[in-house]
Amino acid sequence: MEKITNMIDENRLIKTFSELTKINSPTGDEKVLADDILNRLKNLHIETVKDNYGNIIAHIGEGSDKILLSAHLDTVEPGRGIKPIIDNGVIKSDGTTILGADNKVAVASILEVLQVIKEQNVTHQPLDIVFTLSEEEGNYGAINLDYSQITAKSGYCFDSVAPIGTIVTSAPFYYRFDIKIIGKSAHASRPDQAINALTIVGQVINQLIQGQIDDVTIMNIGVINGGQVRNTVMGEVTLKGEVRSYYEDRIINELNLIEETLKNICNQFGGNYELKSVRENGGYVINRNDTVVVKAIVAINQLQIEHSFVDSWGCSDANILHEYGINILNLGDGVENAHTVDESIRTLDLLKLASLILELIRE
């Protein structure tokens, strides 16, 4: 990848990334970072706006072959007061916080590419560029994005914690659900006067399959709450869970099964239940022969990097963008140990990511 690497200013890229990591931007607190990005783009004389939600949207050029580049600005906690350190070619935090490489490696790389095409007059496809807010807690930036500003029909995001060259060809539909099991409380010495909600929960959990239900579906119950004192039979228990699948009808089937199980067991023990589900986001499956995939393979191979395909169980802004008719391909960002204090990125991988983005948009 010598030809492309020589176009990227590695020192500037690392400096930009380090500067971005030092700006606090946990979900809900991204305004300072968004304003910083806005100023950087305006200094490059790139047409840029902030939509009503606070997302940053930029445009370079016009045409039917527009490409969307997307990254998110928010990070998880602990993400305040980050002190990036470069140690033997690896960028990491001081160990008390995350690094924020998810997703600031993509933000910094996109900014570097825009700097390169401006300075070196690189011939490239027209671009829509989106930096979203609130991805980590529900893709709310992408959900509330002003899509009237976007004309690109395909593009790339870089938000898969995987080696550079990884191509994510599918991501799941995602539903969350809340269950309330309603029994009847009584003093522990009078169990005959109670309807034990915990007993009902135990029966429900025993009958439902959790984890990998089939090749394309996962169900999980992650939270169970009930009871206040040790000497009272539980009259109410709540559960919080989720179902993910590459096919939405499988999720509907699983939710129907959950409700049928609840109904049967509650009837058996004289209890009642409430079940509420919310569709958080859609899913997608991209054919490996799709143009956006083929182009990514060519770009990756051009840089002499091996490509690989993965099916992701995670959700990202790509899920939302697909629902709005934009054929977005999620690619590996080279980050390791994301969402932990051990998060890191090799400087070489940061350079590879910027080089790949430049290769993807070149004509």
C-alpha cells in the first residue's frame, strides 16, 4: 500500500486522532466535539451543516455516483479526561479510561482523507459525509438524521471492532422486550395466600430457550428484578430481554412463543403478565456480489490487505441507514478491546484505515 500511504500524513493523522480523544464525548455530551468537527470542516472550505439533532453533515461535489462516509462521535464511559499514550506503535489510554478509538479512528481518518483530497487535488467521487451522535445508546443520531440532506445511495461506515479488511455483510434486526409477571404478595409465613411471581418466572425461564435459538436468531434475558424484603413472597417480578435475528419474521415468531409461554404458565399458577416489545432497528443482509462489496474488496486488495467476511450480531448506524434506503457497508476499523480501559489501535492500522477510505472514494 505504499502509493496510498505516501499520500496520508501519518503524523497529522495521529495528532488529529489524539486531539479528538481528548475531547469528552460520552453519549449525550458530544456538542463540544461536534462543534470541533464543524470548525475543522469549515476550515477546509467544505459545505457543512448541523441538523436539528446535532449531527454533522458535509458535502463535496454532486452526481449520481455519490458515496456516503459515516462515523459516530459519541463514546461509552469511562470516557472523560482521556490521556492518549503511544507505546511501541500502539495508541492506548493511561488505563483509567477508554481510548475512544470506537469510533474516533474513523472520524480522524475521514478528516485526514478530506485534507488530502483538498491539498493534493485527488480525483474522487462526490461525497456525503455524516458524523452522528448517540450511536452507542440506540443509534439515535442516525434515527434522527436529516435525510433530506443526503443524496448518496450507497457508502461505507467503519464501526466494526475487527481487523482492517473485515467486511460485515449482515447485521441483525433487534427487538427489546419487557415482561412483568404479576402474582400476589403475602407474608412468607402464609404462602398459601400468595401467588409466587418468582415461581412463575422460574417456569417461564425453564421453558424458553435462551442464547442461540437457531443459526440466525438469538434471545437473551439480561435483567430480572423482584422483591423488596426477605419475609415477603414476591408478588411481582420484571424481566428485560432482547431478540436479534437476520430475519424479522424469526423475531416475531420468538415473541409470539414468549407470549404463549407466559399465558400458559400464568394461567396454571393463577398469575398474570404484561409483555411489551419495541423494534429498536432493522437488519440487513448484503450479497457478496453487491457493487458496494466488490468495490470494497478491490480497494482492500489494492492496499495488499487480506479481506474477510463476517456476519455481525451487533447493531450500528449501518442498520438505520439501510432502513432509509442507503446501502451502507460496515468495515473493520482495526480497534482492539473496544469499550474497555484496554482499548487500543496500532498506528499502522490507523494509517491503513485512512488509506482504505482514500482508496474507496478515488475515481
